[in-house]
Amino acid sequence: MKITNFSVKNYQFTLILALLVAVVGVLTLFTMPRAEDPSTHPPQYLITVIYPGTSPKDMEEQVVKPIENKIYGLENIEKILTTVEDGVAAFQVKFKYGVDVDNKYQEISTEMNALKSSELPKDIYQIKTEKISSSDVKVLQVALVSENASDKKLRDEADKLKAKIEKITNLKDVKYSGIPEQEIRVDLNLEKLAQLKIPLNIVMGSLQSEAADIPGGSIDLGSKVFNVKTSGKFKNAEDVANTVIYNANGKIIYMKDIADVNYKSEVPYHITRINGHRCVLVTAGMKDNVNISDVQKEYLPIVDAFAKELPANIKLIKNFDQADMVSKRLGHLGFDFGLAIILVIVTLLPLGLRASGIVMISIPLSLGLGLIAMNALGYSLNQLSIVGLVVALGLLVDDSIVVVENIERWLREGHSKMDAVLKGTKQIGIAVVGTTATLVIAFIPLAFLPDMAGEFIRSLPMAVITSVLASMIVALTLVPFLGSRFLKTHDHEGGNIFLQYLQKFLTNTYKNIMPKALKFPKTTITISIFLSVIAFGLFSVAGFKLFPNSEKPMFLINIKMPLQANISESDRVTKIVESELKKHKEIVYFTSNVGHGNPQIYYNVHPQDRKSDFAQIFVQLEEEAKPSDKTILIEELREKFKTMPYAKVEVKDFEQGTPLEANIVVRLFGEDQEVLRKLSAQVETILRNQEGTVYINNELNTYKTDVKIKINKEKARTLGVLTSEVDKVIRLAVAGLTVGDYIDNRGDARNVTITLPRDKFSNLDALKNLYVNNVQGTPIALNQIATVSFETAPTAINHFNKSPFSKVSAMTKEGYLANDLLVDIIPQLDKLKMPKGYYYKLSGEKESEGDALGGNFLSVIILSTFLFIAVLLLQFKTFKGIIIVMSIIPLGVLGGVLFLIASGNPMSLVAIIGFIGLSGIQVKNSLLLVDFTNQLRQEGKSIDEAIAIAGETRFLPVVLTSVTAICGLIPLAVNPNPQISPLAIVLIGGLISSTILARIVTPVMYKLMPPKLEEID
């Protein structure tokens, strides 16, 4: 081959290039971005609208429909999932993959701003638009703990820490949570307002006017320009109290005359504790494409120094630091990598020390070249890319082993060193290129998996592809050059003692089997077909789960209170759960969040927004806790909380892959809420009666009760009272109205809220003695024109692509798979008698699988298959050769699926990667046998003679490459991470079965259908 000749003859150039790759590879290893999980940027967005005190039905009419209509009109929209609950509407917006993520974000933000100023209610508390990205995860969570510090003191200290941390350029979204903000509260005396006949609008208008901060512009004075400063915002409560409300007939009414103005804490909607102690949480996220270890070196000194400066009654606890987890995980994988290299070295002993040394030099250079390519393509060093590199370690030595072994064989046969290097490499060169191409093509579909699952997993196949391509280049350039310098002719034709014993073992193993197999070829093929059928039949035994549970030593406990429970009741029940957690010594930290979800600490679990009847506890075990120990604890806690009388307590492990609300979700579509309610009850019964389900949730099994203010519109019109004024007064009395903001002593903007005198939380008394001004400004008692009553309302309203639906969901128990349970559940769902226009769809894991493995993925598989065949056709020029080579694939599947079942792992996305990669490796090995058999026939050997010689000669490198791959994968196979081990287990099982059986089936297939010499010429 020309590239080999050039590399050997221009050895100085080859040497300099090798050194360059080594140096740049080492630099890349230490400088490329590092993170725990791959960075994903799906075209998905979360729009959250918070409108406290608004029922789901009112939210649907006033907020949801205008937003859905606007978003649904955007280009390339794929789906909108809307969830509406008390005071909160959440829109999960997903566009088709391939759109510009940032442009779509700007488009949505623009539309939301336009809606806010036109169609949406003016007093909405918050509209938040977020890009869903893996970088949303908080890499740091610390707690400032104190049982006796005031709210203000804790808040101020949290604010100080936030200010220090957010100066680090590589961090983002630094926030504190779990403590109410300070506000200036204006408690109006409505009776006094009524006596003075001052309309509420005038009071609000005065405050809003004074709170406005309108720049005065600039003026020229001589040769200079000066800015004109106006009154500016409120500075303190005194400014608000001295606001002039009314000035007529020489009489001035100030705000302090009609209201009590004071600093107060906002209504608490999020209570936090760590290990049962009151605290405030400070969290920070990390920007994309940065090294988390480097970022940790910046924030750790700040956190440590701040902890020493805190008052004696406040303690800092750093309970979550992702950098430690990344360092630990990458360290474990690094150890696995080192162990794999040692095992590979042992397996190379039959080649001899010199040949083994050449192969070992090729390993770091191939990996270095692969790393350089990955970094250039924008991939980070994370758990999946490192797994890809470890998998590649077992594969990339193949090319070097095959080339070195062939050079060694030529040397053992007595050829000169230069002839052995150049002619030996040329003889095997085309086969090396072909086998590498087939392996790369096998992994291409995984690099093009659609949707978020594809983006998440992509760094793994890309690590394999870049490293294997690099290994081919090294094997055809550096390896021959090193061979020409370091290899020597052998004294013994059989090689060293290790090689002699290995060759003898292989010969003895097959000496009785091969003659019989070749004598009865049809019987042999029938047996192999039978084994292949068994292999594919075993997939149903293994079961299927797209992504496994997380192995991280942490999980969540969700506490779902009875409908409409207030935050105080939720807090009481949370303390009961905490008391149980304190009994378990293996739990290091448990962080309670009442009325809100824990800040996001896992890439696919987004926190629940404010919800008074909800609480969440983030539980952390010791760092070295095994996944099996965590599973046992989860099952123990599930059993303990199963009979909790006050609430539904769900103990949930984190799951890898795309976000899932539950393993099994049944969505029922239709317009009538009552019909959906009946159907939901039937589906709930089906799921409850199904063995293996737990935590069944049906949103429509209960209705909530709302307080209804029924306005006598005829009477209101007669008295000149506008309905909007009634709504405004009620909102003012119950939730308060934000009329502006002020700048506190730390320079932060805080709200000025106008409301009525009340305790911390509003109660029914807030609706008593209310007055509404009519169009003339005359106060009218609310009870004259309206009555207070109670009415039932739905707990939540869901839309999918604007179509209303209800949902019933269930989690699966340990040892059960959702796909297996659905085999029994789906026939029962199909038997349900649904009215016309009503139907069901499955969500949960089923929908996730469809997104990950459907659509474009099938097209990529078909394309890759044709490319696979095309490369083999170039190699063999005949379809017979392809059939011979590919006949071994089902036999590799047999070993892979047997090992998968034996290890207790189901089929999953990583296992699929294993089987796809396995097909490439098997074809690679089989191709070496067939290619050499063809060469021998062209040299004049008979078919039987060529088969015998090729089997003896080429089976040795096949065995060596397979054994090195297996040894390289062993550390991954015993890794407790279920996201990693199934891949290695499948490859090891498949390599064992295919290597053993290839020596029998491939020669027999060749004898049954030998390609014609003119076809392979």
C-alpha cells in the first residue's frame, strides 16, 4: 500500500507526526470540557405561567388558550403538552429536531412578551420561558442552616453568597430558595377609603405613578452633556407611606392615612430543611463546554471562606457538589481503563515482547488521535464518551494486531524484514480498511439516533468511530514503520512459547470438530440456523427497557397531600417522613422542599413549581453506596410509607434518558370532562389490578372545591359597578396586587404589594367587609351585589396539541418492566367501550421509545445496511462472500442475549448499541478468514486446501483480537452502572460465541457456496 511505503521510507516524517499526535492528544485530554453527562440541547422549551389564586378553569380560559394559539402557529412545531393546576400553567413545547434552538427560544420569548402586554391578564405574577438543556442541572447546592436566625438574616447571608458565586464566569443561574422575600406591604383600610370616597383605582394609580422610574433624558450645558435624574423608584417604606393619594379642596391624603405600610415577608410558598433543620438553599448551574473540575477550583475556596465568615448561629453545609461525583466517576472509569490496558497487555504475550510493544504504542496514539477528533467535533469528556473510549480500546488494537501478526508470520516464514513489513502489510491492508469501514458503518446509526435520546447517547458511538478510524491510520502507517525498526527474524518458526501453546490449543480444539463439520456441511448449517432462531427468540425473555435507573447514590421522595392541603399541613406531614429517614444511618443528607420541588440536580427531572399540597425530599446516600443497596432502601421505604394515612408518599429513583412522569401513562382524549372522569376510573381499575404496578395516579378521581363569588350582574349594572372592579378588589383582598418595586439596601428590586390586613395566609374572612367603587367613585358593599358559595372544579386540566385529555399513570415495582406489563394492559384498554370521539394513547416509556427509535432512525438503519453491503461488495465483488461473512452475526447474538439474561439486565438502548457494534466486530473477524481464503485460491490452492490453511493462519489473529477486546471490556462489564455494563456484557457474550463458532460456520458456509475466482479477481 502506498501509504505504508511512504510511512516506512519517510520514517522521520512519520515519527514527527506520531510525536505531534501524542503531544496534542495529551493536551486535549487535560483541556477538553468535562462533565458528568453529555451536553444536550433539544428544541424543547418550558413556559411556566404563575397566577396565584386562579382556578384551573380560569387559567385555561384566560392564559392557556391565548398562549396555545400563539405557539401552535409557529413553524416546525411538533407537540405542545399543557398542564394546568391551581395558579400554575406549564407548557412543554417541542419543535422538530434540526431547528435552530436559540432562534426558536427568541421567537417564543418575543411572542410571550407580546401576549403579556396584549391578551393576558395584567396581574400575572410571572411568565418564565426556559430552554430545556442538560446544563440546567445545578452543579452546586449548599444549605445555610439555622434554627434561630431571622428570615432577614438568613436571606441576607444567602444573598451575599449568591453575589460572590455569580462572579464566576463559568457559572450561571445562581439562586437561593426556601425563604420568603421581603416586600413593602400596604394593608389598606377599605372602610376608611369608603368614608373618604376615594376609589381604589386612584390609590393604585398613585402608587404605580410614584414607583415608575422614567429617565429624564440629557441636556447640553456649554460643551458638555449632563443626564437629568428624576425622582426614581421607592427607596424605603417611608417613601411609600408618604405617597400622596388624594389632594382636593386643600386637603391632602397620604398613604399612611388610609393604610398600614411596613416591611414584611411575602407569603411563604417554599419551606426548606436539611436533615430536619431549617435552612435556605443556594444553588448554581454551569455553562456549557467548560471543565467542571476547573470550575470547582474557583467556587470551592469562595464557599469555604464564606462558611468561616458566617455568624455563630448559621452553619453552611455543602450537600451536593457534582464536581465530586464527576471526579469519582471519571476516576472509576480511568481505573477501568488502566485495568483494561493491563489485561490487553497480558493477551498480547503470544505476539512476543517486541510485537506487543508496537501494539501497545499504537493504543495511546490511536486514542489520542480519536480524542483530538472528538474535541474538534465539539464533544466533551463524560461518562458515555469515556465508555466509548474503553469499548474502542478493545477494538482499536484489532488493526494493529492483525498487521503485526501478519508481519510476524512473514518473518517466521524466513522473509527479509523489509519484505515482511511492506508485503505483509499490503497483503492484509485492504482487509484492514474493509473491516474498519464495516465497524464504523455498524456504529453510524447510533450516531444519528433521533430526538433527545440520540443526542444524549451520541458521544459514545462517536468515540468508537473516531478511535477506530484513528487505529486504522496508525496500523497502516506507524505500525509498519515501528515493525521495520524493532521486529526481528525468528529462530523458531512457531514463534515464542505462548504463541506455540496457543496455536497448539486452537489446533487440538478443532481437529476433531472441523473435519466432521466440513463432511456434513448441511447438518452444520442446520444446527447454526437452529441456534440463530433460539438467539432471536430469547429477546422476549430478556424484556425491554429503553433506559435503566440511575446508579447514583440518591433518589427522591414525593409527598402528595390530600387535595387543596395548605402548606402548613404539607409541612407537618413532611416532618413525619423526615423522622423515618433519620432512622437510616446510610442516609447522609435529606433535603426537604415543602410547596415546591428541589432545585434541579438531575438532567431529566425538572422541579415542581409552587404547589401547596406537594412536598419533595432529596435523599443522598454515602458516595460509595452500591446501586443494589439503594434499591433495597427504596423498596424498604416504599413498604414503610405504603400505609401513610395523611398523604401519598412516592419513593422514586432517578431514571436515565428522556424525562418521564411515570413508566406507564395512559392518556384519554375527549371534550367532556365527565366522560373522561368515568373512563379514567375504568383505566385506574385496570392499572390497580395489574400485578407489578405501584403509585397509580388518576387526576380525575376527585374534584376540588373552589370558593365562588357569584356577582348579581343586573344589580351591579344598576349600581354602576364594573365586574372588573369586583375582580380587582377580590384579588387585592386574597392574594394582593403588586403595584411596583423598590430598591433594598443591597441594590436588589423588591415588590411593593397592596392588600388588606391579614395574617400570614388569607382565609375566608378576607372576603368580609369589602367595598367596590362604582363609576361615580361611590363605595358599594360587596355583599350587596355578590354572594359567596362553594363549587366543585377539576383538579387539573391537560392539553396535548390543544386537545383536552386526562391521564392515569403508574410506576413499576422492582423486578417488573413496563413493556411486559403493557402486554396484559393493552388488550384490556382496547376492550373499553369509548364514545365516538374518545380514544386513548400510551405515553411514558412507550412514547419515549417511539421518539428514540422511530422515524428517522429506521431510515438511517436502512442506509447503513446498504453501506455495509456496499463495502463488503467492494471487498469481495460477490454476494456469496457477503452471505458467508454475515452468516456469523446471529451466532454472536446468541452469546450476547444469553449473557444479558444471565446478568439480569433487560434489553436497552445501550444493549442495542452492544449488538450493533457486535455485528461490526463479527463481520470484521469473519472477513479476515474469507479474504485470506480467496487469496489462497487465487494462488492456485484448492477450495478445501484454502479453507484449511486460512482457518489455521487467520484464526490466530481473530482469536487474539477477540480475547483482547474481551479483556478490555471486562472492567466495564463488572461496573455497577446499569448505563454502562449491559454494553460490555453483550459484546463479551457475543464475542465468545461468535469466535468459537466462526471457526466452524464460516469455513462450512464457504465450502457450500464458494465464490467464483473470476468474481473475486
